[in-house]
Amino acid sequence: MFNMKVVETTALNPETKFKFRCHKGVKCFTKCCSNIDIMLTPYDVLRLKNRLGISSSEFLDEYTMMRVDDKSSHPYAYLKMGDNEERTCPFLLGPEEGCSVYTDRPVSCRYYPIGQGTVKKREGEEMEIVYEEFYFFTREKHCLGYEEDTEWTVQSWREDQDSAGYDEMNRGWMEVLMRRNLPGKPGLDQKKQTQFFMASYDLDRFRRYIFESKFLDVFDVSDEEIAKMKEDDAALMKFAFRYIKFLMMMEESLKLKKGVLPENPKPGK
Ligand code: SF4
Ligand code: SF4
């Protein structure tokens, strides 16, 4: 997330101890809120656009820029930093005041100085795919938080940073992030990239796509699930991840309604 960072490659476990404290009294206060690249998760966008009281489309237009990842051809939303020399975060109130969206800050700000990753493994006789989370330290020269005396474990830090809701929502997204272009094959075409971006980040537009198009005539979605998605943004977002996996042919995560596709002619007929 931050420039000049040193990422320690040793994977940490939830009980790993470290000393750290970030508060208004540290000399480096808010130094980490400039000259950075922050890739947003879909849940970051949901929390921030609700915090600002604007639609997801307005948030994306105003506060983000899109970059296409080389390895996956996925389009990702990054926070658009200020047009000044320091590239200051738009949510930084000032060097004394700190973050204006603190309780809804993006997950990478929340976890810092811990970084989070996911590995994909195969387990059991069926060689089932499982995703496992891991943690590591990121250290930057300017960050003096490591000189403070408050002791944490990775687990107690996560609890202190109120990351449980973020972790729960980001799980499905991390699985999507691990998809790569097939070797020797072209990446996603523009139509798929547009769908990917909408389903990932533009939840208000995705809601219209589900409920105001022929989507529900084509896909087999239960009434219970439809009712949940109508009243709960988190349920709609989890459905969006299933839609992305279907679109990317990662999993048969959605089913088409019977009769949508012509049945294969039977042999001999
Ligand atoms: S969102 Fe808040 S914590 Fe994160 S970089 Fe911006 S000002 Fe700093
Ligand atoms: S202690 Fe580290 S995380 Fe806290 S303000 Fe300073 S640089 Fe940022």
C-alpha cells in the first residue's frame, strides 16, 4: 500500500506478537496518507460511498481511477490521490487532524502495518480448492509506530481495527483476485471488463442490472435470495462475486433457468 515499504515475506500466524502504536502524538502522524497507491476492495467502496452519502457511480467518478492488471486483465479501482506534489489522500483533513473517513477507511489503511494475502490450495482426496489467508509485516522508514510500546498479536490487532466485517466481505473478492489469464490466451475483452468493474464496484448500477433487466428471467435465483438482495447490500455484493465467478468461468456459481439455452439435439434424431 505505501511507497518505500519493506514487505517481510515471513508469514505470520494470528498469535504472532509485535509492538506498534499509531496516534496523534507520533512525529510521523499522517505521513503514510500521501504518495501511496491504495487499491480498493468492493466493500471499501460500499462503506465509503455510504459514508459520503453518494451513489457508487458518483463515488467511482469522483474518487477513483481504474487500472487494468496485466496478469488477470481485471480492471481495479484505485483511490485517486490529490493532484499535488505529495499526492495526498483526498480524505486527509490535514497533518494534525488525520483521516476524515476513519471508521470507514479502506481495509489496507485499517490493517497497516499488517499486510494480508490469500493462497489457493488443493486438499483432501477430492483435491478440493481451498483458500487460506495469511499475514505479513510491511515496514516503512518513516513509520515510527514500531518504536512504541503497545504489544499486540496479529489477532488482537485485527480485532482492534474492527476488521471482521471487512474480512468477511473480502473473502469472496480475494478468490476473484487470484484468477489469472490463461497462458497464451487473450485476456478479458472490454465487455467482460465492463461487467467485472460494475459487479465489483458499482453496486447501485449492479442492483439496477439485476432487478431492471431480464437478468432474473435468465438466471435461476430463489425468491428468498432475491428478497435478501433487495434489502441487504452485503447480500447483493456476495451475489455479485458469484456473478463474476460465473462470468470468468471460475465456478458454476450460477445456474441458467431451464429452457434458456436450446437443449442439445439427442444423437440419432
Ligand atoms: S483513507 Fe484515511 S487513513 Fe487511508 S490514506 Fe486516506 S486519510 Fe489516510
Ligand atoms: S505511526 Fe505509521 S501508520 Fe501511524 S501515522 Fe505514523 S507512519 Fe502512519
